[in-house]
Amino acid sequence: MQTGVFVVIKDHVEKICCVRHAYGMGKWGLPGGAKEKGECVVIAGKREVREETGLSIVDVTLVGTFMLTKTPGRVVLCRARIAGGMVRTEADEEIAECAFFSPEEIQEMEEFFYPAQFKLIQWEVFHTPDTEPIISPLISPAVEAL
């Protein structure tokens, strides 16, 4: 079973770091991707964030684990703090751009996000750090909006 790791990183004004893919539908999502064999979730998250955004992260914590509903696999969602690095400004074959958006901006841009990624962002906004990690199918949380 494939495991994907995605990370919510917020800047100093609580905007969420997102990346737009340069392939496929070219939609927005969180930095992240497949966990490599033998790699732990934290290392996978740090590697994916560095590759896709140019940022280094610390204090990686678990938000939840979600079972995919359309394909076999699971997604691990984490949150982390920026430790350093510079946000990528040049596109490559994987990432067209990297930007920070407020939860309200993301809500307004829903059609430009991959549906599963939009749900992960909803879960991160819904989850508070002082609560237990979530274990759920990847569906939208029972909240009206971000």
C-alpha cells in the first residue's frame, strides 16, 4: 500500500504554503509526495518540502492519517514550522510555482486545488494541535468552511 506524506507549513501571518504542479491538471496542493522505502514519515515530509519549496522545516507533528477512498493507499498529514531556506522562484518539471495563501483564499480557489488536497487542508484547519491525531477516510470534515 502506497503512503503519501503532505505537510502544512504556515508563514508568520498564518498563510499556508502551497505548490502548483507543472504536470497533469496543474492544480494546487500541499508540498509532499510518496514516502520512499525505509523512510520515516518525518524524513519523507522534510525531503518533499525541501525538494518542492526550497524550505527546510522543523517541529514536524502528525495531524492525521487518512485512507484514500478512490485508490488503495493512505495519506499522512503533518504540520511543521519553517526553519530556513528560500522559497523557490523557478519552475521545474514537477513544480510550476510555490505560494502562500490564507485559508479564506484557499476556500475561494477550491476549483484550482486537487480535491484530496483541499480536504487535507480542511482537516488541518479543523484539527487543533492539542488534540489526538485524526484517523479517517479522506472525506471533508464536518465543518461548513475553512
